[in-house]
Amino acid sequence: MSQQATPTDPQPPSGRRIFYGWYMVAATFAIMAISCGLGYYNLTVFLKAFVSYKGFSVETVSFATAIFSISNGFTGLAVAWSIDRFDPRWVISAGAVVLALSLISAGHVSTHWELFLFYTVFGIGYASTSLVPCTTLVARWFSRRRAQALAVASTGLSFGGILFTPLAASMIEKISFAPATFWLSFFAMLIIPVALLVLRPTPASMGLTPDGEELQRAPDGSVLPPAGLTLGEALRSRYFFLFTALFTLIFISQIGGLAHQFRLVAERTANDHIGGTAVAVMAAFSIIGRLVGGFILSRITTRQYLLALLFLQGTSYTLFAETYSVWGLMFCSALLGATVGNMQVMMPLMVAEGFGIKAYARIFSVVQMIATCLQAVGPILIGVLYTRIGGYEIAYHALLGFTLISIVLALKLGPTPMKMRGDSR
């Protein structure tokens, strides 16, 4: 189905002072705050809840968390295909329903197969309402100001962590697991009115252009198509291979660290509230990091900024391995948050920068599928090392090793395919 303008799509009134793309940014901010707050950032809370309330081992829930990553990755491919053919509003709304139903079922899980099924469905709902559809929409609506738009929109990820992680932890502690996840499901349904009322597939569907600027035309007067590589061209490039390997290693370490952060802090301080606060601190500094990053990226290259982030990420893992004081753990959480937030901006930004917009959704979904499926190694690795060795020290030092390899890959990336083609659009 073509995403052309329909009679129901409102046309912008003449003299509109605010480019509609910024309404898109606000809507995707809200959607990702809900989906990622309930999904991505709550993985660490759910890990502890399934261990404490349902009697599963840390190792078993770590494997189940890995299934969430695999489900998220493969679903992203289907979501990319769908939003290229259908109105993204309906794709995101359907995902919100799946996310809500999975949350309702969480408190009723009692067997291993139910645990694995929950994380599979949870991953489907999350993928349909988070990065692939939301960053694709923002990338379509912006070109010159894409970095700032993506930074602001993806701040919703961290805002969701600040809002929902302490809320979920507190609700589970006060009213138990099943009632808490039932009430949390209502937040997921709030995604639907935001998507249907605000989101629009492309600027062209409202008679607009990216950034609200003039259309780029060929010498014969025809409108130039979106610049970029096809999926096939991207897959055949050396840059794609190195770029995918780089972000796979980054997210292996990130999802491993994040999945166990709440339990690490709660265990070392003997206080669940401190554990929830540490996750909220991480999310808060993720927001700060994104906003600062949007400013810095206008002054240095994305490659230079990526290397600085990797250095900070490796430092945070080293400190987590050795720190036991409350204030020290809060500092570690803040440092990790600054890198987590920026990495979630860097991947879509570098996909658009490296491959263009022509096949952005498909290219991004393939990179994310590979990265999210393999990042399942992170929670499994931490869970196994914790169980077999008896503590988080060695486990978090292992995450440092992944970060060091990532630095090497970042140095080897070379010029982007778009630069090699000399396409500056």
C-alpha cells in the first residue's frame, strides 16, 4: 500500500510557524518513553521479580531476557517491511496492543515455557513501538537537522526509564507482581491515541518536505528521489560489515550491563529502592548525555564522538566491577547512562549518514536484527559468570573486553558509502 496523502491527513495551514516535523518528534518521544520505559528499561526489574516472586534462577531469566532481544531483532525486520508499505500509525498501534497483553500475562507466568513465551511476545510488542518505526519516521522528516531531531526524540527512551523503572519496582514491591503488571499495561495503551492523532508517514503526505525546506529538483525540474543506497548495495559494502559488528559488540555489553544493573546495586546495598534509583539515575544521565551530544555533534565528527563514548562506556564497566558504596554506584550509573543514551542515537544517525534515507528502514532493521539477536549474549554471559564464579566483578570486566574490541572496529570503519559515492544530499 502506498503511503500517499489521504483525505483524512490534515493539510498544514499557510503561515504555520512550527514545522510539523517537530510534532512528529514530540509524538515519537512520547511513544518511545512508554514502550522503552515499560520494555527495555524494565528488563532489569522483571529479572529480579521473576527470581523473587516466581522462583526462577538468575541464569534461567537471563536466558529468557536474551529471547526478548532475539524476538525484538527479528520483529524489527517485519516492522521495517510494514512501515514501507502501510501507514506506520496502524503498525505502532497494533504493537501497543501486543505490548499491553504481554504485560498483563507477565504476572501469571509459572513455567519455563511460559517465561520464554512471555519474553518472545514482549519483544514483539516492544519492537513494533520503539526504535525501528520511530527513528524511521524522524529520519524521513528531517535531513539538515536530523541529529538534533533524533537526539530529542530518542530522549524519550531515557525519560521512560526515569518514569517507569522506579514506578514498576515500587508497584511490584507494594502490590505484588501480577497486579503491578496489569496496571502497567494501561500505560502501553496510551501509545495508540498518540500514534493515530499525531503521526504521519512522510512529509509528502502533508504536502511538506524534510526540514520544511525547498524540494531538491533535477535539471529537468523533476523532484529528486531520496538519496541513499539500496539494501542490496548496503549489504555488499565493507562499511556495513564493520558497522554492524561494531554496534553488535556495543549492545552486547550494554544489554548485559543494563539487564543486571538493578540486581547488582540492590544486592550490594541490600535495598531495592536504591537499585531502582540507580536505574533512574542512569536514565536521567542518558537524557543529559543525548542533549549534550546533540550540541557536541555539531562541532566534531560522529566518529570522534563515538570513540569518546566507547572510552566512557569501558570506564563505567570497570568501576561497576569494583564499586560497593551507594554514591560510587550512583556515579557508575550516571557514567553508564551518558553512554547508553548517546549510543541509542548514534546507531540510527550513523545509518542515515552512512547509507542515506532511500532504504533507511530496511537497512536499520537488518543492523538492529543482527545486533539485538547477538546482544542476547550479554545477559547470558553476565548470568552465567555470576552463577558459576559467584559475583559481578569478573562479569563486568568481561563487558570491558567487548568495549575494547569495539574501539578497534571504530578505528577501522573508513569512509561511509555515501561519501565514497560523493552524494551530499
